[in-house]
Amino acid sequence: MRTNWVLEKRRVVTYRDPRPGAGVTLVSSRRCRSVSRRAFASSKRLGCSTNVVTIEPRFKFCRSTMSTNDEHRSNPTFSSAHPDSLIVAAQGRIRVLHVGPDPDGKGGMATVIGGLLSSSLARRHRFEVLSTYRTSDRLGRMAVFSLALVRLIAWCAGGGARVIHVHSTVRGSMYRKAVCVAVAKGMRRPVLVHVHAGATEIEVFRRRLGSVPAWLVRHGIGMADRIVTVSEAGKVALERCFELPDVSVVPNAAPAVLESSGDRVEQDGVGILYLGGFANPVKGGDVLLEALASVLAAAASVRVLLAGPGEPPEAAGRLLEEHASIRWLGWLDEHGKANALGRSDVFVLPSTSEGLPMALLEAMAHGLAVVATDMGGIPDILTDEVDALLVPPGDPESLGRALLHLTENPARRDALARKAVARAQCLNEDEVCGRLDAIYRELIGG
């Protein structure tokens, strides 16, 4: 004899609801509810009637003691399963709380969360967002994070199948997320940690930590049920630096681009676009400025658009004064970024550390030829001389030569752009969201 979770077997009448995604409705003398076809078929075949109580409107499941023979006759979809997995089988949706920065904020991680909220995965499940970071003011950050912890506890206390999807990078972000993971696990909720940082950033962060902070981060993040990152290099760095086992790789999805946003704006000269800004040194802005000096000396007709967070340094100011073809755009919203992509021919990514940057995926999807550094998650998706030109990080001479080569060879530039588009299409939303969907269902036992 063993305890199982079962649906009550009852006489029902069915009809097909014409609304998309409505499934099959069960009609009885007491209740009317929508469930999946799979759950309906399983409930019809379920052969247990011991200690069964009436199902409530939110699909409560009851314990039933069954003999071994009865158990073999029952449907394996429900037998011996956790109640959360039965609810998902019946209702098809999991409540997922995305814990991270404000999706309307700046940065690649905010862009990734925003993309998930508008993806097909958000239509399969019920997505909610808990922002743990909104402001650069120290007291403001503490207030936002403290309130987020209170809300996290309240959310975890709710009923039904729930998963916490924690988004993290390094430094303060990883400290905050380690606390969030510990709180969620204390509330007995399944947790997925999604690390967006590059391998170099992870390694540098670990070297700067003392033994006690490193232990706290390792054990806080390590409490998660699953850990994923966006690149193979990031996976290796997490496993080596923090001894985190079984890290998986789930790359970011390339965005789908509307035909109108992918149109090229015809302009004189070749346009080069950089979106990394100057706030974070690992974006390689200083390396790019040194490379651009040689490119502009050899090809005066080149147009350069510089954009991103922070303010341009003195070296950029001199280039802006000497060359009218260079423009500083500052931080761009989605419309401004699409406009800049449409006016450019070459996308340059000179970073010294990256996970799998969304700006790169957007440029590929918009049909720009790519010059990028051979590090982080970039070589996971791009091959040198095939669908991009890859150069060593921190090497302004190699970067300048690659940019000059594409400005002087339109056929080569167009060929790389076509290959980049094809590669971006392989990193489509369905494939990436399918991986996350499988993880969510695994975490709740579905």
C-alpha cells in the first residue's frame, strides 16, 4: 500500500471550446472548469475511488491509498506524482517569478528579461517580475532590495505550481541573488539561477573575493535546484571558480526582427555601429577608440555611431572634434537602437568579457556584418571568417585591420551579413524557450 495523489473519477460531458488555447471543458453537476486534453483523458481512465473527495475549483488533489494492482491500472501521469505536477498537467501553466533588474531599465540582462516577458514562453506560463535593482543611489538600492525580499516571501507563500527564475551577473548582483535563492529555498520553492556574466568577469570577481564572501556566494547560489549560464566559457568559469556542479548552457535568443526594422537606410560611406558605451571598461570602448583612429586615417568616408551608457572619455572627445563622421548618441531606447541598426553596415563588439550579448544578437538579426572579440559566448555562435571576423580581445591593431577590411570590401561585408542573419535564425525563440520550458516543468516535477 502507498499514498498517491489522484483526480476524482466522475461522469462528465465534454465540448470543444472554440477559443484558442482554451482546451477541453469538463462539465459536471457541481463544477465547470477548463483543463488540458491530457488531464481529461487521464481522469477518465483513472481507476481509483478510495478516500476520494470532491475536487475544488482550483484543482485540489486528494490523497488515496491504493493497492499495487490498482496502481498499475491507474494512469502513470498522475500516479505517485507531486500535487504541483498534477496541477500543471491539468492547467498547463506554471507561475514563474523573474527576479532581477527592472525590465525597462538599461543593460543586457534587463533586455533578456524583457524578451522573455514578450516571448511565447510567457503565453505558456504566468510570468511575473520582481525587481531587485532600480537605482544607482545606495540608500535607494537598499530600500528596493529590502522590499523585494518581503515580496518574494509573500509570493513564495502562495499556492500552486511556482518557480523562481533568478537572473544574476557578478559583484553586487550575485550577492543579492544569493540571498534571494536562500530565501526562496527556505520557503521550499524550486529555484533556477540564470547567470548572464562573461567568463572573465566571473574569474575577476572570484579573485577579488575573500574566503568568507566566496563561501557565502558559492553556498547561496549553490542552493538553487538548477543553474544555467549563456555560454560554455561561463559554465567552465562557474564550475571552476565557485565549484558549482552541473551548470547548463542556455543561450540567449536572437530577437525576431520586423521587416520594416530590418531595412537598410541608404547613406554615403560605410556605417560602423558600437553600442557598448563607456561606463563599463570590459566593453572595450577604449580599445575601439584606438582602433578607430587608424581606420579613419585610412578611410575618411567611414561613418561611426557610438552609443551606450556612460560618457565618452577624453580620447573620444578628440576624435569627435577631428572627425565629423563620428557621432556620440548616448543611451538608446528600443526605437533609437533600431534606427541606428538600420543606418549601419558593420557592428563592432570589442569587449574583453561577455556572456552572450543581446546587442550582438540584435545586430546579427538586423543583417549587419560583425567584427567581435574571440571570447566568452561569442565563439559559441560565430566562427571566424565564416559568419563574422573575430579578433583577440584587447588588440586595437587587429580590431582596426578587421574593420578596415570590411569597409573596403563590400562583397565580403555582404556575405558575412547574410551568414550572420542565417546564424541568428538558428538561435530562434522557440528553441531557447523550449529549453527553459523543459527546466520549469522538471523543477515542479512535471
